[in-house]
Amino acid sequence: MFSQRNMSTNSTIDHCKAPTNVTYQILSWVMAGEFVLGLPLNLSVLYIFIFRFKFWKNKSVFLFNIVVADFLLVACLPAKVYHYYHGQRRSPNKVLCKTMLFMLFLNRGASIAFLITLSLDRYFNVVHLGRRNFVKVLKKSPQISIIIWLLLLPLTIPTMVNTFECCNSHGRKVETFSHDVTDTFREVVYFTQIIIPFIILIYCTVRIVHRLRRKTVGEKTKLRRAVCVVMSVVVVFSICFLPSTIARAVLLGVRLKEMQTTEDVVVQVYDSLMVLSYIDCLLDPLVYCFCHSGFKDAYISVFCPSCIQKKLKNTDFGLGTTTTTTLTHSGGRKISMPILET
């Protein structure tokens, strides 16, 4: 036990070195595939949003910010591929390491923030129909998006500590009080960025589904499409962010208990799930199609052959700006539900 503790507290050990080179070489090829697919996809999406869809006129500023966040992620992948392929979990260069951590977790925070904002917009449009939707008011102003990015900075800066990605601070060495507080704060920020938004997302989704099922809807297909919109956000969130968060909690527990053999296995699981989380840059364009049919039509018109454009445009991924007509309980008066307006 004493020797094991000495090994875990020895600061000369490089805990960021890959425990198994084969695993990380495989992960590097997976990330290379994500980059090869993600770069042209996100470049094409950026082109559509700016030059064809004109997001500022279609009230899709929040969607555009998700595109920007995804592009930041894709730009970081080549460096991650290089280090994983050479058996390093992070760059040995401190400046590059901190820059990578900042970019990756800024993308993570921005994607979560804007996805949750979209879900809240859906929630107020459906559950509190007729009331003033503060999210709809906010999203009309580009300045709000800038404020969200600025608010993410103090939450992202703690992840720039070079020990964060390798998760080797707590339990690794005798810490001073200030160092322990810094590490604890860093971990709290990391987990609250995932757990609190996920609770909000689940609550909004359950309320939306329940509300839509109680409504008297003219067309059941529109009901299914509306539910599909909010569920798509849940699926993206659950695949890209939640698994790696659970794995990190397990990894912290294993390291605090100084189980070195188990740790080598859990580390590989955690890093594999982090690589899986990077596919949000590939899944988010599906959310755009669900949220706004105008984006889908613009993308198909530019990048799809004319022979299949008509067929794809007739395939509804979402309702776009179409409204669903429902009946109120007082007098049967018809009102429109802009469920999918973005």
C-alpha cells in the first residue's frame, strides 16, 4: 500500500502518457474520421447560414452560434489526433495544452448553453402558449449571444489548468489549501455544466411531450414532428455529453482510492467517451434540420443533385415555421402554436 501511494503521489510520473498505445492509436483514427467528415460538413453549414439562409433574418442566431462552437471543436481535432497517435493524452507543450483545453471546453459549454436555450424556447412556446416568451425576445438580439459567450469564459478558464484533462490533481500529491480549493472548484464547474442543463432539458422535454399530447391537434403527424424536435436535442446531449461526465466521476473515484490497475482501464474508457463526445459536430446539423425547415431546404438546394432535391425537400425533418392550429378550452377559439419557429 505504501509503495502504491508513493507511485500515485510521485510528481515525476507522467500521468498524461497513454496507458495503452494501441487504444489511443485507434482513438486517433476515430478522431481523424470525425475531422474528415466534420470539416466539410461544418464549412458547408457555415456557408448556408451566412450566404444562403441569412440566419440574422430568420431568427436563427442561436443556431448559428452552435455552428461556430462546432467549428472550434473541429479545428482542435488534428492536434488531438497527433498526440493520441504518439501515445500522449495531451500536448507536452503547456501553451498548446492550455489552448486546446480552452477551445474544447468552450465548445462544450457553448453547445450546451445554446441547445438548452433552444429547448427553453420550445418549452415556453408549447407549455406556456400565449404568455410572453423571454427567450424569444432575447434571441432576436445578437448581443445576447455575445453575452452568453462572455459568461462562458469564467467557467472555461478553470479547465485550462494542465492537470485537468489527465485528471491527476486530487489524490496525486499533498496539496495546499488553495490548490485543493482550485481543483475542487474546477471539478464542480465541470459537472454542474452537464448535470444542471441535463435536468432542465429533461424537465422541458417531459412537459412539452405531456402538453402536446393533451392538446387537440388537427394533424397527428405535426404532433410527432414537434416531439421529434425536442427529443433530438435530448439524444444529442445524452450521446455527446452525459457518458463522458459519468466516466469522469468514476475516474475521480478510482484515483482517490489509489486503484492504479483499475485506473488504467477507466482512463481509456473516459478518453474513449470523450472522443465519442466530439461527434456533436456531426449530429448538430440534424438538429438544425429539425428546428428549421428553411435551413434544410437551403442546404439541399445548394449541395444536393437536382434529381433528388424534390424528394428530399418533401421529406419533413421538422415543421420549420409552420404553425399548428389547436382549440382552446374556452369557446373553441382557434389559435396558432408556433411550436417550431426558430
